[in-house]
Amino acid sequence: MKYYIIAGEASGDLHGSYLMKALLKEDVNADFRFWGGDLMQRVGGTLVKHYKERAFMGFAEVIKNLPKIYKDISFCKTDIKNYNPDVIIFIDNSGFNLRIAKWAKQQKYRTNYYISPQVWASRASRVKAIKRDIDAMYVILPFVEAFYKKHNYNVTFVGHPLIDAIADRTQVDEYEFRATHELNEKPIIALLPGSRKQEIKNMLSVMLSLTDAYPNYQFVIAGAPSQDFDFYTTFIKASNVKFIANKTYDLLSVSVAALVTSGTATLETALFKVPQVVCYKGSNISYQIAKRIITLKYISLVNLIMDKEVVKELIQDEFNSENLKKELDIILDPNERTKFFINYYDLEKKLGGKGASAKTAHLIFKSIQA
């Protein structure tokens, strides 16, 4: 079978790679053509466009790049026609994917969506288009299944693929990890400032403003695969700050606390049982627009899944050095840390265990054969 897969960022590349591996177990003759990244490329098939080429964050940046986005949409439609797949699999990336899905359904292609657009966060009116354009939806968060049910659309909760990704990783030897990356014996506070340049600029300088107040700790920046080391060097001033690229899971496994930009990384940090403070600051225009259309109580996946404040969220003006230090002191307090571990174990149970990629691949392959 021929599978055309469209993923739009690092997390989509990760989940797409696991799905492709699982599809190969179902269909040994699977042929892949995809928009994604290095992880998907390692599985095999043809990479059409790398997510690094189209990583736009925030409303203002998207508007500025609209000509490029529309050009990509037009190119994608032509590429799909030429490939003529048995199924198109959309992974998150709603702004791009829902436009392609509308066209694809009109062209009579089979359309499957893995990892729902965040219609549960804003613009629930898009559910109507999803019901019209998507043949099958596979969701990875339990509350999303309930959300769609309220809108009379049956979707399948398959569990969260991060559980597979974390379970499959090789256990890190902490002594060797510290030696390899020239880290001393002090406890590690991980900094996860995001993956896009704009958000890293917004987040990292505030995170690093705390370093002098914690001489008994070392801060380690988790470098994103989409950015070069040179970009980070302008932010690193203190001696107790280190940088490690493309080793976020290994870093989290040896960290005592983390400061994390809102996104998938908040859930990854929780699954590694690391107490965290969730941070977010966008451009003022993007924030003002988002505030008017997003209807959620929380922005972090951890709090959304648990439906309560498990981790502290510092958003926009609240994200400053004073508030961040106050919250970091709390998560370093031994008496407070126990609460995190209890909530994190409950969170993992709610996510449904291992096997999300395998379940999804089985359902997709079975539907093609029907």
C-alpha cells in the first residue's frame, strides 16, 4: 500500500516515525511519501519537505509567511495527485492539514487523522469540517474522545505514543552522561525553551536569569534538533550553564527539576517524573488573539489531562524572573516534590499504556483492506 503522511514539527516527526514502523509490521510492502523530519526519514520512504522549512509560531508569524504557506499547500496537492496514495495520514499540524484534507476528500482520497487538531482548545466549529473531510480520527488524549462524542463524531482513543517512545529508549548511565557532556556532580535543572527560534528567544533569557541564585545547581539547556548551537551561544553567560543538543530524554532522566515551554515537552517531562514549571510567552499580538479564542482553563497537557493544576503555569506577563524563582524554589522543596510524583503516576494511567502506534497502524491498514 502507498501511504502519504503529513507531519509538521518535531513531535509529529517522532510520532510519525513510530507509526511508520508499526505500519511496516502490518504491511511489509508499505511505501511511504511524507512531510516530516529526520526520524521519519530513517524509517524509509521519500521525504518531500522537512518540517524545519515551515516552522512558524504564532498568528503574527503565520500571517507574515502566508505566501509561502499557500505555495506549500498548492505543491502538496500536486504531489499527492502524482503519488496517488491508498491513504493520506494527517498528523496534528491543523492549519496546513485541514486545508489539504478538504481538498483530498473532494478528490475521493481516503483520509485518516492521527493526533487530533486542537479543536477542543479553540474554534470548535472546525469539528464540522473534520466530520466532513476525515474518514477516521485516532486521538491520543482521553478527554479528546469525550469532546468529539459531544459533537456526535466517533473517534478512537489509542493511547499516547510518547509512552512507547520513552519505554523504547536505552537507559542512560548517569555517570557516563555527566562525563560525556562535561557536567559536574551538582544536581541538574533542565531548561526546555522550545524548538522554534521565536519561542526560544522569548523563553530562554528569563530562564537563565535565575542561574546566579542557584550556585549549588547546574542548568542544562536542551537544544532542539531544529536549531544550531551557535544560536544558543548568545544566551549563555553564566559558568553553571551547559548546552546539550538532541538528548532531551537523557537529560530529563538525570534532572531534579525542569523549566519547560508549554507544548509536548510538558508531558514528556511529566512521564520522566521530573517536577516542572510550565512557561509560555508569545508576541503580544499572538497572545491577545489567542486569549480571545482559546477556551481552556490550562495550557499544559499535564493539567488538561488531569483536569486540575498539577504543574504551575506562568503565562505571558506572569512569566518573569521573580515568579519563576518562586516556583522553582517550590519544586525543589523535598516536601512539595512528593505531590508531583503521585500526580504523575496517575497521569500515566490515564494515558492508557503502551501500544498507541501499533493500534493506530492496525486500524489504518485494516480500513484500507475493507
